[in-house]
Amino acid sequence: MNHGALDLLSGDARTFLEKVWASRVHLHRTDPADLVGLLSLDDADHLLTSTAIRTPAIRVAKDGSVLPESSYTRSATLAGKPVTGLVDARKALDLFDGGATIVFQGLQRYWQPLTDLVAELELELGHPCQANAYLTPPGAQGFAVHSDTHDVFVFQTAGSKQWEVHGPDGPEEVLLEPGLSMYLPTGTPHAARAQETVSLHVTLGINQLTWRGLVERSVKPVLAEVPDDHLPAGYLDEPGQLADALADRLEALADAVRRVDAPAAVEAEIGRFLTSRPPRLAGGLRDVLGREAIDATTRLRRRPGHPCVLLDRGDRLEVLLGDRTMTAPARIRGALEEVRARGELTPADLPLDPESNLVLCRRLIREGLLEIA
């Protein structure tokens, strides 16, 4: 994890968001190198021209309109089967040369520096995150004034961009350049225009989990217990009887809601989040090939963005690993606590017997929590 990049959230993301979620615009300055290294102009060039990138990972916009995919994609065959939506680099570059913005979508899925950053942010914030990037030619504007349905952090990695941000007191002008990041809460109207040189900026979207969603998920089992019987015939003529019956059911439902186990519901929410993140297994082939050869002195490290949350289940432990869960004997809790506490370790650092240490480490490599350093 690039901890300098995490500083774009003022170091402690949770404290930072508590401060700014009620604000309209918040700016933070950090070392430009920490942000530029996440996605450089050369990186964008490589993705666009030297990979088989496909829609919807790319879209193109110009002067406020999204261009049809047919204007920058082509078809091909692979092993005799058709492949559609391939980005035609020549077409895309011609559109860019004519003033169009190229948008890289969902970069956390295929660009490792942003994969790692998003993984760390999700664990720090407890909210799903995503990363997009916008490559805009000099003097151009890809999108008209618009607002997003999620919070965003924006940072520039090449060139500069003039932002028009609308708040209660009218529009505010912000010039973003490498090293300066900006926070925009959900629904903030904004537009941006590249300046004298090409602009590349990244947006980190935070798809907030809400109290309404948590309450709905918590009471869903209770609602499922309400009988799904038909309403009685004739209720149109005697609505009072229907109202009395509904009142009885609502009272029973209220009693059941009051009995909902809030700690258990929160544990279920945490379990849902920490087992539904996408797999992040960069270097996994090396781990598969080298797992059985590790010994007591092999250096291992925790994978970025992978949690290790231990839940007691009697004589077993449930271990939440981000994209999955595993179970283990409760007697090895001490060893798993040691893994949780360390960024790097060797099997010999664990408190089990030598053979059990190796067995556990190989299991954790297979599960994706550890990687061979």
C-alpha cells in the first residue's frame, strides 16, 4: 500500500470523512509523486494502446455527450470465437485528438496500484469504493455540469484542470494540479476543463452504505415471517375491518422488530461486507508454485486490503478474509492473532509447533491472506 497516497485522505480516512461529509468542498495537498505514481500518463497510454481493453472499461465523451461505442471499438475473433467491444486504439486516439475525453472505468479491477489503494480504503472506510480516470486533451471539457450519486475524491496525475464546483453560495473555481486532491460529497454539481496541457485525473468513488440499508437488512428476516395470505374479499366495502387486522399485524411486527438482536445484525453486516470484496491475488501464481516449498524462515506478508477478522463459533473460528470466509479450530486463535498483528512474518514467528506453523501458513497463502515476500 502506498501510504503517501492514503494521505490524500489526510492520513486517517475515517476521521477525515467525519470532518468533511457535511462540507461542500475540501482540498488537501500532498507529495505529487505519491499520486502521480498511481496512474501516470504513460500508464494511461499503455492501457489504451497496448492492452486488449474492452467496453465498458472505456467510454468516450465530448462536449457533454457520451459518444457511441461503435465510434471507438472493433470486433475480432479469439480461438475462433467472436470478441466484441475491443477498443480500437487508432479510433480512440483520433477522437482524443479531436477534443474527446477518454474515461477509464473500474480501474480498481485491472490496474494494480489503484486496486491496492481501493482495497485499503474499503477496509478503512467500511464502504465499497471504485476508481475511474479521465484523460482530456488540452482545453477540452468532456462533461457538462453534472452531479454524482456517490461521494468522490479527485486527484490530478498529469496537467491541470479547472473545476467549477456549485454550492449553496454559488459556483467556486478550483484549479487541480498534481499533489492537490479534492473531496466532493454526493450530489455536488460540477464540471471541469483541461488547461493548456493534457489532463489526467483519477476519481475515487465512495458508494456509501446507509442506515436505511442496514435497517432494511436487519428487519428483512422479521418481514419474511409476516404471512403472505391474501387480503380478505370485501375489504373495499368494510375498510375498518381491514384496518383493525393491519393494526394487529403491525403491532406484532413492532414487537418482533424490538426483539431484533442489534449486535448480531451488525456482525452479519460486517460479515456480508468482509466476504463480498473482489479477489485481489496479484502474484498468486508465484504463491501457488512456491507454497509447498516454504520453510520456517520464509518471509511472508499480509496482502494489501485483505482483512483478518476472527469470529468465535464455539470450538471453531470463522475468519473473514475479504472475498471469502474460512473456518479453523479455536485453539489456533493465538497464531491467527499474531498474523493479524504483523505486516510481515515467518512461520517460525507463530506460537504453534513447527509443523503446524507451516500447515497454517500454507493454508493462509492458499486463502489469499498471506503472500510470499
